[in-house]
Amino acid sequence: MTVRRMWVRGVALKVLLTAALALACLAPAPAGAQQEAGASSWAVSPKSRARLISSGPAQEGVYAAGVEILLQGEALTYWRNPGDAGVPPSFDFAASANLAAAEVTYPAPERHDEGGAQAFGWRKTVVFPITVRPADPARPVTLDLMFRYAACEAICVPSEGRMRLTLSPKDPVHRHAERIAAWRARAPRLAATVGVGFDVRQISSAAKPAWSVRVAPQPGDGADLFAEGPEGWFFDTKAVDGAFEVHLAEKPANSVGPAAVRLTLTRPGGAVEYETKLDAGGDAH
């Protein structure tokens, strides 16, 4: 069993062992606090709090909403790919009314060193924008979200909250609109649509399967690269001499053929993503 797998299972075990504590600590908003216009009540946990927020009325048939998390101290919450350790967020809108679809957007992550493990996510705050499509545009949508996530510092605290927010065609524009739009702008765009090219080549001299990734135009200082593979595939990435290297860390036993991999590049000019196929025994395709 690899160190990576032990980290993931270790975090999952913490989730199971501390779930009762975390759920017991969930509390309503502080006494005297009123629900803000365009926002649900806060779901409060020991290291964080979360709520639904809305931009206001529908535009072109859809509402712009979001899940806002505020984190205490150095607590960290996670991206869809949490890295070496962590728990990705879970969004369940099944109890909603007049909802045709709710599409969650993931802003580009930040890389954090957690005692030698690489974790991908955010500290202090994050907003996950949600595109809400009503079943009947003439009627309000009641978003009813069961939200599960983790807030990890010295220990990893699983957090869970039930949030409800009604979105109406008659809503005014809410003050949350700019913040939702700002976090949506952090989401990666398809590389081809913004003129960013990726050149992926296998490193033949590497002891284990590895690939060199060069980006044009060069992304500049502060750029980072994240690699996501199918279930059971794990990749490590690092910057090397103006380029990046992707190293296969783990794959499922008896896996055959290339794996579809999504590369997310964060850079000062805005994040982009690129899909490729990496063969553990051959070149990128």
C-alpha cells in the first residue's frame, strides 16, 4: 500500500470516527442574527460555516447561485481532486423543487503543503458557483441542498449542512452577485478557446512513467499544474525549468491502455484546462 493510499484512507477513517462529533456541533446562526436577502441561513461547524447565496433574478433562463464557505484559522477545504489527502465536497440537490438542473463550477485550486502531503483547495473562503435551471421558468425554484465537505487543520472535521434558498423571477439583484461572478471567473477555461497550447511528451529516461508538459505561451511565474485521472489513477506534478513534469504515482492493478487525464493550469492570466491521454507504457496521445 502506498503512502498516498494510506493518507486517503486515514482521512476517510477520521471522517467516520468524528462524524458524530461534527454533526453534534452543527448549530444554527448565532442568536439574533437574521437571514440575509439572497442567502440561506448559515450551517455552522466547528471550523467553518457554509450557506447558499444568490445573484438575483434569472438571466437567459438560468439563475446564478453559489455555496459559500468561510473557514476559521488555517483550516483547509478541498477541490474536486483533494490531492494526497482530503475529502472532496458533495452536493445533493435531490430535495429541491422546480429544479431541472444544478451545475456546480469548481474554481481553480491552490496547492498547500500539509506536513509533506500536497493538498488542493482553499483557506479562509471559497464560493462554488452554481448554474440553476428551473423546470418551469415562470415559477420560483427552491434549492434544497445537503452539503458535505471537510475543514481540516490539526484534525480533519467532516461538516454537513442542510441549506434552503428560494430563487424567484421577481428577485432583485443581490449583493452576492459580484462575488459569485468573481469566483466563477477563477474556473478554468478550455485551453483551445483562449489560444493556449499544450505539448505533452513522455520522459523516456524516467524510472517510472512520467511526462514533460510544455505550455505556449509560457505561463510565467506563479503558475502551477494539476493532473486528474480516472478513479484509481493518481499523478504528481511539479515545475521544472520553465515546464512541468507529470509523474504516475499509482494506478489500478491490471489496468490496460491509456488513461484520460485532465490537466489544469493555474497562471496569472487565468486558469485553463486541457484533456489528454497518458499511457503508462507509452507516449501521450
